[in-house]
Amino acid sequence: MGKWLPVIVIWSLVDLQMVWGEATVRNTVELSIEKRISGRTFPSVFQAWSGAENIKNEDKLTTVARHDLVFSSVGFFGLRWDNNYQGLAEGFTPESISKAVSLRKALLARNPHIILLVEIRYRDAHPAFLPPNHRWWKRDENGQLKMGWKEGGYIQLDFANPQYRKHVVARSRAAMRSGVVDGIMLDWWREDEHRLKLLRAVREAVGDSALIMVNANANRVPKSAGLVNGLFMECGAGMTSVHWAKIADTLVWAEQNLRRPHINGVETWYHQSRKDLNLMRATTALTLTLSDGYCLFSDPNPLPTHDHLHDWYSFWDKKLGKPISRGIKRKDGAVFREFEHGTAVYNPMGNELIVLSFNDERTSLACRKRSKVHSVSPGDGDIFLKDGETPKIQKCRRVEKLKPE
């Protein structure tokens, strides 16, 4: 779930666009949503609210545009609600729309395949979102405000109230009419009566061509399937082999059952640090082999910093090209998939070490070794490139057997 983003950080993106983006904005020719999704190359990474922190000598918009899908608050895009209480507004200031449209063009100039979604808050919000005693704050049986989640400081909103749902729908419509984003993202998704009523009304308001993504974690959403294009699978840390199997199962289900075009994204968190590279590779390879979706490996939510901050890994640099086959499960339990420039392999947690033999020499992106024979540890993944320059052969350190937690 996304923590509140400071205004100073949000508006610096727009200011940076005005400095670096004007020359590229003028000549931007925008591809359709379908062509942006289907035409991108892999690996394909998404940004959930917060960005990559380790790219030091690059302008901020270029770092954002490394991601093929980005969702965040309205403020991230430079939009400003036209009410001092953001939660009461149903439109944006005209000047903010103009700036945000320019920001969109600047991002598309850097990455013509990027997809932009805005989160529409409906379940909880910062205490300044509404007046203190407003009827849309959710209260318990004693009249006390209900808090959003353990570490967030947010307050829940009463989306069981039909008038409040109507208000959320109006905000969704305003976001799409701004011309800034390709769709909306709804957090904290469960298939209860009131959320489903909200979803149906939002889909009707934004139209058939808009994208809708919901955060259902690793859960299937069969009642929502015909209305949403993608799952934000916020899957957390400390996962066992059973959890990883559930992620894989839900991802395959989503690719087969959700509304097209699909924008499914799998996020996992580190266990010890951002250097848990086997978990980053496993997340990436799972997504590559079982879907045409997007991946992310980020910080755990309970940290005091903003949620979903992450590093950009060279493993994510686009080297595979486009997929040329579907993923195939091997007899040893691993899954592989062929791409234009190489092969992605995912070896689930709880499996055994697997050995791969290729007809030609391949370069492992995990350890930069070039050989015809490679191995992948359990709870890990790898990309094996066909051609290109041969890096220095390095000792490939692998865990022979990873016990499930």
C-alpha cells in the first residue's frame, strides 16, 4: 500500500520535466495502449508509487521511464485537486492538467511503451484528506475513527456509503478526462458487495478503453475479472514455497481470465536487503516465464521510508527482446521460456538445483558466465543470452539447496 508522498517530491518531477523535457515533448507521437503493451520488450518492470533510488547520474524522468508501467497518486503526475480538502474535489485545476499532460508527453518521449495509471483512493486516506468530522470517514460501533493499517497513519473511508461511491466514480472519470493517464488503480481489493458495486460504476464511468488495475495481493478475483485489466500482486516478504506457488498460480489465472489488454504486475519484497539478488531474479523470472506481465522487487512496507522504494538492477535492462513462445514446465519442476535473444528460467523455491544444457554458448546474467552448461538454484531464476559480447568469466556462486522457510 502506498504511503503519503510529500508535495515537494511530487512537484519536483514536474519541474524536472520543464527543464529536461521540452525538446522531446514537442515531437512525441503516442502509440495506442494496445501497441504500447504488446510492443514492449523484456524484462518489463513497473513502479508502484515510489521510484528507483540507485541511479545517481540520470535525470529523474529518465529513471521513471525505465519502468514500463507506473502508478502513483494524482500529485505524482502534477495534477492538483480543485479543493483545499482533496477528498471533496471532483476535478483538477486547469493549470495542473496542462503541466501533467506535458509530463506525460515527456515520459512517453523517453519510453514510448510506458503505461501510466493513477491511484484513486477509496478505502483510506491521510487525515487531511477530508474535514475532521466528515461523514465519509469510517467509524466503529463506538463512533471512533477506524485506522487504515498498522504503520500507515491513514484513516479508513466509508465506501459502503452510496454517495461516497458516487463521489469516487466522479473522481475516476475526472482522472481519465484529464488526458494524463491511461487508467486507474484501486488498492486494497477484496470482492465484497460494496467494492464490486464501486468497480462496476467506475468501469461504466471511465469507459471500455481505460485500464483498471486492482491490488488483490496473490488472490484471484473471479467476480472482478471481466472489469479489470490487471492485478497488482503485492506479495510481500518472508514467503514460503507454498506462497510462491500461489503467486504463480494466480498470475497464470490472471493472464487467462482478466479483461484484455492485460497489465498484471508481481511485486515481492526483500528479506534481508536489496542485495537479496536470488529473490529479485526469482520474481523477474517467474513473471517472464508465466506471463507477459511486469515485475518489481522492492523494500518491505513496514520500513519507515516510503513504501515500494527499490533499486534498479542491471538484470532488468532490456536484453531479451520479445517472447517467441509460451512458458514450458520442465520435468524437474522449473519453467523456461524462449525470447528473441535468449531464454528465461525460473526454478521455484523448494525444488532441487537444476542443470541446463544449451546447443550454443549462453551468457548467464546472474553470474556473467558464458558456457553451454548452466545451473539455477531453487528459489532463483536466470536469463541466458544467446549473443553479444562475452563478459569476463566470473565464479558463479549458487546455493546448492534452499530450504523452504
